[in-house]
Amino acid sequence: MLRAGTLRRQGYAVLLTAAVLCIVAIISLAQAVSRDLTLLESANSDNVQWTLSQAEVEYLEFERELDHGIARGAPDLDQIRQEFDIFYSRIATLQNGALYQDLRQTRDFTEALTGIRAFLDRHVPLIDGLEAASEQELLVLQRETAELDSEVRKLANSGLFYFAKLSDERRKSIAISLQRLALVTTSLIAALALLAYYSHWMRHQAQRGKIELQKAYARVNTVVNASLDAVIVSDNQGRILDFNAAAERIFGYRLEDIRNQPLGDLLVPEHLREAHFNGVRRMNRNGEARVIGHGRLQLEAMRAGGEVFPCELALESAGRGEDRLIIGFLRDISAQVAAEQELVEARDRALAGEKAKSDFLAVMTHEIRTPLNGVIGNLSLLEETQLTQRQGRYAHNMSISARQLMQHVDTVLDIARFEAGQIASTEAPTHLGHLLQDIVDGQSGHAEARGNTLQWGWLGQQMTWVQTDAAKLQQVLLNLVGNAIKFTRDGKVSLEAERVAPGQVEFRVIDTGIGIAQADQARVFEDFQTIDTSFQRQSSGTGLGLGIVRRLVETLNGEVGLESAPGAGSVFWIRLPMTECAPPEPDAAPPTLHDLQRKLDILAVEDNEINLMLLQERLELMGHSVQTARNGLQGVQAAGAHRFDLILMDISMPVMDGLEACRQIRAGQGASAGVPIVALSANVLPDLRSKIDEAGMSGFLGKPLQQNELLTLLSEVERAPTAAPVPTAAPVPTAPAPAPHSTVLERLRGRFEAEVSELMAWLNAPGTDHADIAARCHMVAGSAAAFDRLDLRDALVQIEHAAKTGAPSETLQAKIKAAQALWPVP
């Protein structure tokens, strides 16, 4: 309605403005016409034209009197002089009169006037002395007067032409002014007619607006009453004026019962009332509004029964002063707050689940890699002893199984690394031919065992040295080739490489195996996905290989895909960006045992006795001095009392873990505060790496220890500036001869058996602390796995879990008895 009134006022203003402009234009044009008519009525133009005509008449009179007088032989000198003076006077008037100023601006008139005036001025002396003039002078005067005829005619004609043109222009001007006057008059009449029509139309619109306003008011009332939000209207003192149905339902009041009552006493909780009344007084005193017009706020309100509930409130105002109204829009958000709380709890549970998964991976990493460390370490020592051919074959097969198990563990850990965003691509010059040949050589035995032929080759132009991440590319191709061999029997597997575009290479692994159905192709690159076919059920696998392939290819900024059909084999392809590069400079050969220059003093901190003995044995075989500690606290004490060249520190240990031990060594003033401290852990997840760096450790070695990694570390410690200088005369220590097979393994087995027997007897002691039970079972479980006592290891892990989680004593004792049944106490 307000908009309609505004438009009506604007329309009237426009029409009135147009009418005023038309009236002003009419007045201006009327004045112009009147001025032109006045000019036409004046005699100036007639006088000018009459003077021009009279000048020509006076000239003719002078010429006639002169001609007649000479013809008679007795000219009337006075009459001639009189006619000359009259003509002279006419010309002087034309030359000097103000009425002829515009006329004198024309070229023809001025030339004629100048010639005539020159004639008159030249003969003034003759006319003045006419009595003494000779006949001959009169004849010259007659001839020159006759020659002046054309100039006089030119003078008259130019003047008449000028005034004729001036009259035409004035008539045209008057005509145009009259036309404009008529047009403006017509426009004024039209504007007045339009104004009349518009007034009629606006009256009609006002009537319609009134009806629409009534309908809108009815609709607004309907909407307000039907709204799920409470609508509350109060005056400037906070007294309730209106209350919709939703407000009655939310608060439990009827409008008739609370009209004109202060809403602060009815709807505002007690702890907010003082702030409410202060706000009302502040608004009435200086107009300050801290809540009104500031959008929705989350507050609390109170129902009729005194229940306080959360709500969303928005306040707006209308009017000023004492007529000011406050309109409140309130929504009960009790259900929403409850839902949000459930979401928060669900989020917390999800985060706890993620943490549990991370903890599980960390535990599994440690639990699996710890026995693997023992197995592989024992196999490494075993292979250094004198073995029969059969024993050597058995040891070799055990090493292969251990490496395969390690590969499965690494595959699961790769998933964790990808989820943590810790996998990055590191490019370096790589010889593609050598890389592909190594893959084929490494998988040829597996292929032959399944009756397959395995080959590789280039299609088109070959590429030799390229810039790429060789480790990730090799892992991708090994996964694809291994899969192809696993699902193909008595067939053919081919690895092809082709440059498909500048800076882009495509690798294809082609097999003649069982193939993959179209419906299954979209999910084979997901985690833990295997294809359920009869032949597949005979093949082992975690279903993670192709998931790793997809992630690695994405890390390399490439694409991966497949083409396959059941019974027709498969083609897995990857397309990677690669640029050719120059061969790298030859690297220095990796360090060997004979490259070590001096004996190092090493502290080994490890809670698992078997692993500690293996580490000590290996280092001592290299010729180094090793001191051991069974937990972090012992390691801190040893490092404070003696300066070592290197400290190898396990992470998960009882009493004090390796991270805290490292922090205390670094923070203290002990003898080994500044020596390299290298972490030893089966947990290789990314979050542990960051914790290791934060604790101040110098590096990380994963379990099981690799011989080349250990040698590299020892070589770096030797070259470090903190290392003691090597005496020039001192001989290089040589490694002692390997201990016989029985000496090493039997000693370790005896230590293991004694360790288990001691634990079983200790578990029967009354009042044993649960934390101690968990710690000792954790330590012995790793040793049990190293000696292939997996049943005992599982039983000890169950005891550890029950003790850590605070299981009832009956449950813990049942699990202890189950373990003791596997290892009877003497």
C-alpha cells in the first residue's frame, strides 16, 4: 500500500511538472510572437524603403533639372543647386542614419553608397560656385551625373532586396513561433487530459489498493496465526499486545489472559530478566538497541510451567517514541539442540573410532613387526651358519614367507600413509629398461611356477633415462604383474611400454587369464575388493593391491584403467607424465662391513629380550661394543653416566617409553645428551615419525632391521663431527667369525624358555598389578612369535588386553589359566 501511494504521488508530480513546463513554454512563445508583431507594426521598415526610393527620385530630379537647363541654354542655377542639396541630404541620411546600420553591412549597398558619396563630395565646390561655372564644366557635370545612374539604381535595389529578405525572415519566424505555440498548446491540453485520466485511474487504483490491503491484512493474520514460529508484539514498555497461535502453543498462555502484561515476567527466565528490563529502559532513554534489528540470536525462554528451553529470537521495531512497537519472532529449537548434541556425540564417536583405528594400526604394526623382527633376525643369523643344502632351502623358503608377510603389512600401512597425506612423489633419473627388466626377473619364478611365460618390450620409440619416482612406479608395476600372474595359469603375461605423446608414457600389463566382468571393473581399484570367481577363490590376497596402485598413480599425476572380459584376459594400463633426462652421476657404493673404520660404543634400549639379543649379537659381530637397557628409564640412566657414540632406542617400552627417554636425555646434562639417538620401532605410521622428530631423535630405523640400513647408519655416525678421531696407527677391527648355529639359536631359545617359565610362575603371585601384567605379557608375546609359538603369543596378547581394559578378575584369571595350559609351570 505504501508503494502504491508513493507511485501515485510520483505520477501526479510528473504530470503537474509537464503542465507547468507547457504553460511556461506558451508564455515564452506568446511573448516572441508579440515581439515580432510589434516589429511588423513599426514604420521603421517603411521609412527606410521610402528614403531609398526618395534618394533615387531626388537623383532623377537633379538629373532632369540639369539636363533641361543645359538644353535651354539658360540653366536655373538655384534650382540645380537645390536639387543637388536635396540628393546630397538623402545620401548623407543613408550613410549616417542609425536605421541603415544593418543595411550598410551589405557589400552592394556600401559600394554604391561610397561611389555616390564620392561623386557628391567631388562636385560640391562646383555646385557652390555654379554662377562662375563655364559651360564646359556644366557638360562634364551632366555626363558624370548620367554615369551615376547605375550606382543609384544599385543602391536602391540592394536596399529593397535586403528589406524584402528581412521581411521574409520575420514572417518565417512568426510562422514558426505560431506553430510552436500551437504544439505546446496541444501538449498542454493533452497533459491536462492525461492528468484527468490519471486522476481517475489513481482513484480506481486506490479503491483496489484498499481492497488488496484488506485481503493482505487477512492473509498476514492467517500466516502469522499458522506460523510454527511464535510471533509476539509488545509496546515500548514490553507489554504484550498480540500473541499468535504458535506462541500460545509454545509458551502455554492464552492471549486473552496475558494481554497488556509485561512479557519479561512471563516469558523471560529469571537469570535473564534483569538484562531484559535494562534493555527496555535503555531503548526508551536513548534509543540504543542491542538486540533489535541484529538478526537471530540463540537465547533461552520460559514456558508457563517454568520450564526453560533454548530458542532462536529475532526482534524488529516499528514506529517511534511512545508509539514504538516491538515484534519478536521466536522459534523453539529444543529438538534441534538435541539433534546437534547427538551429532556432536556422533562426531566424537567417529573421531574416537578414527583414533581407535590409528591406535589399532600402530599396535598391529608393532605386534606384527616385532615378531617379524625376531624371525628375520634369526633367519639372518641362521643363514650365516654352516647349513646343509636342505636346511639352506628351508631357511630360504622361510625368508620368502617372512618377506611376503612383511609385504602384506606394508600394504596395509600404505593405506594409512595415504589417508594421512604422507605419501609424496620424489622424482629422480631412472633407467626404464633396467627397471622393467628387474620386475620381469623378480617375477619370472612366480610366473614359471604357474606355467606362464613372462616378457616385456617397447612399442615404438624407446626411452632410456627418464625423470620419475622409480620406487612408486616399480611398486605399481609389481602389483599389476603379480596380479596378472596370480590370475593366469598356463598362459602369457606381457609388460609393454609405449610413448603415447610427448612427455607421456603408457605401461600395459596384458594377461590371458580369467578376465573381469564389466560389472566388477568399476570396483577393482577400491580397497579390500576381490573378484568372486571359482579360480579366484583358490588365490590368496588382501584386495588392497589395486587400491594401492590407484593411489600411487594419482600421486604420480597419472591415470589407471583396465580393459577386460570374462575368459578373454585383461589389460591393465597406466599413463604417466615422464620427461627424458641425462644419466645421473655414478653413486658411491653402499657401505659394507669392511668400510667401517673404528669400533663404536653403542647403547641399545629394547624391552623385548629376544630382539635385544639379536640386535646385540648383530652389532657385536660387526665389531662394536654394545651396552643394553631394558626400558627407557634404564636408558636415561645409562646415557647420563657414559658417553656413547650412538643410542638405538625402542619406542614402546614399560616404565618409560622411548620418546620420553629421548626428551630427558636431550634435556639433561648427561654424558650422552648430544649423541645421535635413533628410533627403533615396528610402528612406521606417519604420526609416529612426527612424534620422533618432536622428541629430538636423530633418525628412524624400522623393524625388522635391514643390514644395509644399519651399515649406512653406522657409517654416518663414524663420519659425524662428534665422532672421536680414528688413530692412524690403530688397526681396523675385523668382525669375529660367526658363532655356530647351535651357539646362537640354542642360547636364545634357552633364554626364551626361561623367560616364559618365569612369567607363568609370576602370574600366580597374589596381588599382581594389572599394568605390570600387561607390560610383561606384551614383552614375552613378541619373543613367542619369534620362536613360532603363535598359540602362546595369542594367549599372552589376550591377557595383556584384559589387563589394560580392566576386565573382571575372573576373566583375567581364566585367560591366565589358558596360557598356563600351553606352558605348564614346573
